[in-house]
Amino acid sequence: MRRGLRFVPLALLLAVVLELAVFVGVGRALGFGAAVLLVFAASLLGVVLLRREGMRAWRGFRSAAAAGQPPGGQVTDGLVGLAGALLLAVPGLVSGLVGLLLLVPPVRRLARAGVRRTTERRVSSMVAGDLFGPRTVRVRQGAPQPTPQPEQPVVVDGGRAIEGEIIEPGRH
């Protein structure tokens, strides 16, 4: 099992406890009926937005594919929108607030950039290029760096080894 997955049950338990604590706090401040109505309204809005965000994501993907452009930007935008709508649809005030924030354009852009960076780190360079197109690289102007002198190749195993260069290290 991956290291991060062992904390998922604990995180889910903490999320449920947080949702209940916030619900009780809002129920005491506004009244129980108002708190239930707020949760119901947020969930209903989430269900409506799930369909809209799903259709928007699908149209964006299809238009990028039809234009021959990398679909990664539309896919990540669609995933963030769907995650926001899903969090709104799940009953709870905290999850609804997080879902609503994911639908706000500046927050959505930040989340989309985070999803893109995470995806680029987890997939090969070739797959990332197919998804998001060529990467851009920032170059700083400054003093030129000395170029390293090439080393003489090391002969291994009687010369039967082929010298090469690792472009992307393997994942362990």
C-alpha cells in the first residue's frame, strides 16, 4: 500500500467530525431548520451543477480534440469543475463551501494549475506533452554558466556495454 493511503480513513473520519461540528454550530446560531435547509440547498445546487460541469467538460474535450490541440487544459478544468460540483452535492456545509470555492474562477485557476503540475510530475514527459502540449521553460539572464567538458567513456564488460544518457529516470 502507498504511504499516503494509510491516512485516508483517518482523514475521512476527521472530515465527518468537522462537518458535524460545523453543522451543530450553524444549527445553534441559525436554528436547526435553517441549517438543514442550507445543507439541502447546497446539495441541490451541486446536483444541478454536476450535469452542467460534466457537459461543459465533455464539450471542451471534444472541441480541443477536434481542433487537434492538446486536451489537458480542458480536462483539468473539467475535473476541477466536477470536483467542485460533487463537493457541493455531498451533504455538508464544509464540503459545500470547498465545492463552491472550486467553482469561483480565480480559485479554479489555482486548482487547475495544481492538478496540471501534479499530473506532469506523475506521468512521463511524453504523456504530459500529449496532454498539455510543449512545456515552457523560464530562462534567467545572467552570467553564462561554464559548460562541462565531456568525460571519456568508460569501457565496461570488454566493450560490449553501450554508453547512453538517461533522459527521464525510471519510477520506483
